[in-house]
Amino acid sequence: MSGGIYMAASGALAYEKRLQIISNNLANANTVGYKMDHGQFQSIDPADLPASFVPNSPEMTTSQAQSFWFQFSSYTDFTDGSLKNTGNDFDLALIGDGFFCVQKPDGVYYTRKGDFTLNEEGVLVTGNGYPVVGDGGEITVEGSGNPHQVKKLWNRRHSTKFNGVSYPVQKAAAAIFTEEGKKEVVEVIAYYMENARIMKLSLAASGYEVFGGENAPYIWVKTKNGMKSWEFFDKVLNEANVVGTPGSGFGPAGEGYFRFSAFADRENVLEAMERIGKLK
């Protein structure tokens, strides 16, 4: 047989093993704790092999034989990989030499894979439930009977306090239901309803047909001389420097009416009513 066939076959086999290692490394690129393998091979002098290992071919010279006898081996590269924050308090990584010890039924196994959790007893375990062990046996996290992830708790806190109604507003709303809060609410309502009473009397004295102000701090007036709502808005704004809401903004039935709000300081209410009373 030609010596070239032996050379080609030995080289092909060596590179096939190399490709197998590369393929396995790529397939496990995202596997937690995986360490890549490397292949290495070198030519061997047939003189160092038993005679039975050397092909008996008159066409193969010694120099050709030295070109295809390969010794192939592989090794694992334990160089530290990049660290990634997973948000799980019990995802661990090793820097430098060392392994995690995992207790299985048939003995202790060693691994660099550190995606652990806590079981119901607070024992640090693998995804398959095998306990991680140290010098004193199983590793137990004290006070972990009901474990919580800090990230999830922090997200819950922020979602509650800042997503939607702001936290100060939530606290104020809760304060309404205290005894002091209930008392203050009654006082605030009474203050604005007194504003409404003053406005209602003042507007009626100024010749307006007045509605409301009894169950809510809003006063409705019917405009004079068939004036449109927005026309009255312009008149009050430009001549009295007072702002209200045109009734037509509430729909067609509101045309010819105007709404005043009693949500204001008492001093401002009195001043506004005095100005409106001077309108021609």
C-alpha cells in the first residue's frame, strides 16, 4: 500500500478529533461553568514503536513514516472566564484554582458550575438537588427558611412606590384614614364649601342666576343677555382677570353657562367676587 495513504489517513483522523473538540466547545459556549478543551498532537518516530506497529510497506521510506505517526491528546483549560451578574444571590463563581464539592449518592463530585439554589431546609444545592458540601458537610444558609432574592424585593419596592401614583401621594392617601386625617379632611371640605357659599351669595347679588355650591365646591352661573360661554370667558378674563370654565366645554347643554371653582384661598375668592361684581 502507498505510504501517502497512511499519511493522509493519520492526518485526517487527527484533525477529525480536533474538530470534535472545537464543536463541543462551541456547543457549550453558554453552559454555566464549562471549561473549553484543547487538542494537541505531534509526530512520532517509528523507531520508537514496536515493529508490529509499523506498516510493512516497501513503498514507505523512513522519512515518510515520520510524517504520519501522530500522538494525539487533549486537555482542559481552567483559565477564569468572564463573570456575569445573574441577579440570583446563590449563583457563585470561582476565581483562580479550585472546585465546588457536590455530594452525590455515589460520592463527592467536583465542578466549576455554580448555579446553586436553596432547598426548603436552607441547604445550598445544585439544580438537580444535590447538596454542596464544605469542610463541615452540607452548607446551610442561616435564616434562610423563607429565602428571597434582593433584586426581586427591590423591584417590588420600586414598582409599588414609583410605578403609577407616587409614594408621597400614596402616603397622603393612607393618612386620610387616621383620626387626625379624618379631622383635617372635614376641616378642608368645610373651608372650600364656605368659599362656595360666599361665591354663590356674591354672584347672586351681582344679578346672576346661580346654581350649585351645596354638595360640591363648584358654582354655575347663567350668562347674562344670552352671551355665549366662551364670550363670557373672554369678558371675565380680560376685564376682571378671573378664570373659570365655559359650560360648552361640558357639552351642548352647557352653552350659555359658566362654572367657577371654590378651590382657592379665601382672600382670592373675595377679591374675585368683588371684581366680577364690577363688570358691566
